[in-house]
Amino acid sequence: MVYMSKISEKKKDKIKGEILGVLYEHFPKMIFTNKIADEIARNNEFVLKLLNEMEELKWIKKNKRIARTSWGLTLEIYNQYEKMAN
């Protein structure tokens, strides 16, 4: 059995920021969990857990129209990123 070490909330928040950055780069395209995990070099299951937490906060949205779930930024969060970038 593989044990994962506990990650602090501060580190989780940083990783969530990395996820938001990946989704921002691909906006408006929705991308799959494994692509996000590959881009930030993290475990798929861990990334999926964080994505679900972020969806509850209304930061991101999921597309379940196909067999696999894809993810994207909400328009509100995208607009906030745009303001920060300018």
C-alpha cells in the first residue's frame, strides 16, 4: 500500500493556483484531469480531489457531456485573471 504524506493547506492553495494557471492558458478550451496533472507534475487522483474542491468554490466548471470529465475556468475567474494580467 502506498501512503501519501500530508500536504499543508498552504501547499494545496499553491497547487490550486498552478491548476488555475493551466486552465487559464487553455481558456476557453476544457481539458482533462490527466492533462492538468501532467502539466503540474502531480498525481491524477490528487489533482481530481483539488479540482472537485475548486468546483465547489465556483472557481472552475466541469463538462460531463462525454465519457470523461473535462475542466475549465468559470468566466468570472477568467476575467479576474485578465485584470491581473493587465
